[in-house]
Amino acid sequence: MSHLRHVSIFVDEPDPGHFYWVLHESTEDASVWIDIESSPNAFTSWTEAFEAGTVELYRLAADERVGPRVPGEDEDAAPVG
């Protein structure tokens, strides 16, 4: 099975009272994070934005029992060659 993706949620408030969820993911350099998705519309509270972002994070996981995984080679597969 591939590794879990390192994805987190934060809420941004660029203007007072306008809250947006943002999903970001670490790169191979653990100190570097990139935004991968954000809410298209503002929410009126931090809580609403965070909860909506959590729903989007769940959508990244094909199977919520194992979470969002890095696409690629299956580490449990038999070696080839």
C-alpha cells in the first residue's frame, strides 16, 4: 500500500468575516507546503469553513478507512524481475 499523503486543512480570512478553507500538502521537502485546493466561496464563520474543508479532505481518500494515499507503486506488491 502506498504512503499516506501529508495533507492538512487551514482556514484563511483574507477579509474580516470571509472565511475560506484551504487544503495544502507537504512536498518532498517537509518544510515546503503547497496549496492543492481551496473553497471557491466564502463562509460566514471559521467553523463552517473548517467543516467544509474536512469534507473535501475526506473526498481525497478513495477508502476512508486508509485515508488519502500517494498515487504510485504498491509497496506490498511482489517484486518484479
